[in-house]
Amino acid sequence: MAFNFPAFSYIVALIIDAFLIFFSLFHVIAFDELKTDYKNPIDQCNSLNPQLVLPEYLLHLLFNLLFAVAGEWFSLFLNIPLIAYHINRYRTRPVMSGYGIYDPTSIMNADVLTRCQREGWIKLAFYLLSFFYYLYGYVIALELEREHVEHT
């Protein structure tokens, strides 16, 4: 069975997207814990910023770079709004001493907490839909390669 670079890009995207789904679930649970006062905002932000924010952004960027190299423009086009959102979100983050986007001093504001929780749900939906699209793209890439091999 032939295996081409677009198929490799989609299988990497599938694997990374599974991790991003778990990151989104962790994000939603973490903000639910904050909303119900189950966890301290300082501890929560100290765990979310290094373990969630930058790994999520870098993993998402990684497989989109693979899509660009593979020439999978539609898949890249579907992800550009989220990439732009990640860049803007990181660029306009609160002033903090470390990296990350969640500030413990402002995270308990009702509007900030609601926005962060909504962000988690939207990302979870996006990553779930993307997972099935990447699975479809992987199958199509393998089928196109098989047809190409049969005709040569």
C-alpha cells in the first residue's frame, strides 16, 4: 500500500487532534472547577498556562505546517481562523511575569470566566469536527495515491 506525504500529514493531524481534544476537555473541566470554587485560581492558572496554552498552540501549528508543505490548502484554510485567534489571544494576553494567557488576578471575573469557558467548548467542538474531517482526508489521500499507483 502506498503512503504519501498528504496521508502522513493527515495521520499526524489525527494523532495531534486527539491530544487537542483532551486538552480542550481539560480546559473545560478546569474552568468549571474555577466556576464552582473547587480550585484556587492561582493554582489553576499556574497549571493551565505551562501545561495547556503553549503546547496546544504549538501542536496546532505543527500539523498545519505539515498541511502547508503537503499542499493541503483546504485543510489549512479551515484552520487559519483558529491559528489567527491563537496568535491574537497570545498577543493580547494580560501582562504577567511568565508565559501563558490566564492571569490569576482577573480570571475570577464573571465575564472573563464565562468567556474562557465558552472558548473551551468552542475549541472542543472544532477539534471534534476536525478529527472526523482529518480522518476523511486521510482516507481520500490514500485512495488518490492508490489510484495514481494503479494508473502508472
